[in-house]
Amino acid sequence: MTRKTFVAKLHNIENGILGVKNNPEIQAKLSVFGYTPERLQQEQQAVNEVKNPYSKQLSGKDAAQQATVERDKAFDEICNRYSDFRAIARVALYEKPQMPEALGIVKKSEKPRKQEQSEQNDQSEQNE
């Protein structure tokens, strides 16, 4: 995993946690699914624990390999939990689709707009 990817994913996870903590309405909806303030604090602590070995890795090459192993294991665990969080947030906030976006959860479009237009143009030409 590249440093850029690692940093970006950690940033997304932290933004999701902070987004819930800073929005009482989202916090209320997600608490039904077990995302209580205590759990959010535990998730933030887990992120911090991943960041610490990563910092050690950057500062000392002797322990870098072990720090990398520890970091990757913890990071994988956080990513799995964040994936669950994203799915739960989409369900809990289904009625207000802009709320997941406030947490950095953006629904990806199925087809690029240009591809859709080109398919529509092809169909129009066939109908003529």
C-alpha cells in the first residue's frame, strides 16, 4: 500500500468519525446501530493507534518492519469496521441522502455521464 493511499484512507475514516461526533442528528440515528459516543471514541483511539506505529516507522528504520506489520494489521481491522460503518450509515440515513455525504460517504455513479449520452445518441440514431 502506498503512503498516499494509507494517509488518504486514514483521513477518510477520521472524517467519518468526526462527522458523526459533530452532528447530533446523525449521531442519534447511528446510535441505534451501536455507534454510541463511547464506540466512536474507541474507533478514534484505534485510528490513533494505527497512526502511532506509522509515525515510528517514519522515524526509526530499525523497528520499521515490525511497525509496518503492526500498522497494516490494525489498519486492516479499522478498514473492515469502517466498511461496516459506511453500510450502516447508508441504511440509517437513507431518508436523507445528503447526510452520508457529510460523512464523506459518496455514492459512486454506475456509468459515466458521457457513456450514457453516447448510448442515448446511438439509440436515437437507430430509431431514425
